[in-house]
Amino acid sequence: MKTKNIIITVFCMLLVVCIGSCKTNSITNETPTGFFVSNSQCKSNLSLTPTSQSLQSSNIDCLQYQYDGSRILTLKHVNAAFNCCPQEISATIDITSNTITIIEKEAASLCSCLCLFDLELRIENLTRGTYHIHVIEPYVNSSDTVMEFNVSLSTQISDQFCIERNQYPWGLGN
């Protein structure tokens, strides 16, 4: 009888430890993970594309963000420049400390033209706080304004950061 009680006690203790560690891991130990979701088709007729008032112009390069107030940050890069025939568009997202670095890429440059696209990105397991967002765009020259800004996901859960660009391919749809 004593052996049976000891086994039951040990089993219960192991069960409590397992349940406790599962809860802890699912809430506190998940690291933020970012990934590319999708891209639009080439926006060859930007002036005819129905968009929000501030983004009707093709010379605006914007990063819109929406935070769910808990763990998910959704990003939309409006008017990102890529080759007209990129084969595949992708992005890598690195979250180090409070810096979010987005590196946009294309698999190939198969045409001799550039085009504007909209990209959808997502970061999961991101806690509230202040972050520095830095986007590395493949066709922005080193002398151009870099898309980087600070955002407080504790106070401003949705907004956009825009840069006016007038070099090719931006500014051609007006």
C-alpha cells in the first residue's frame, strides 16, 4: 500500500511540474518571429488604383503598421520597388533587442524595368514596447532617405511612416 501511495504522489508531482512548465513556455519564453506573408502584383497603373487618400500618389513609399495590443504586429509596405519580373519577392525579418530590421529581396531581375508592389509582413510574439524599425529596400540609393523610424506599441498601435520619393520607379504614376 505504501508503494502505491508513493507512486501516486510522485506521479502527481511530475504532473504539476509538467503543467507548470508548459504554461510558462507558452507565455513567456516565445521569441518574436517575423515572416513575409504576400505581395501584390505590379502596380503599373497607380493613378487608377483605389487606395487611401494619402497613398494615391506613386511617389509615396510607406510602411503601415497595426498592432493587436497583445502579440501580433502586421506590416504593409506600400509602393515597395522591385524588378518588374522579380520571379519571387521575399523578406527576412530580424528582431534583435528592440530593433526590427526588414530586408526585402527578389529572386531575380528578369526584366529591364522596375515596378511598385505592396508587401504584407507579420511579426508574432512581439511584446508591447518601443521599437526601432529599419527597412532595407533593394532599389533605394545610398543617398536616398532610409525608411527607419521609432514606434511605441504601448501608445500608438497603428500608424504609418511615409517617405516622398521622386526617382524611378516612384513618381511615375502621377
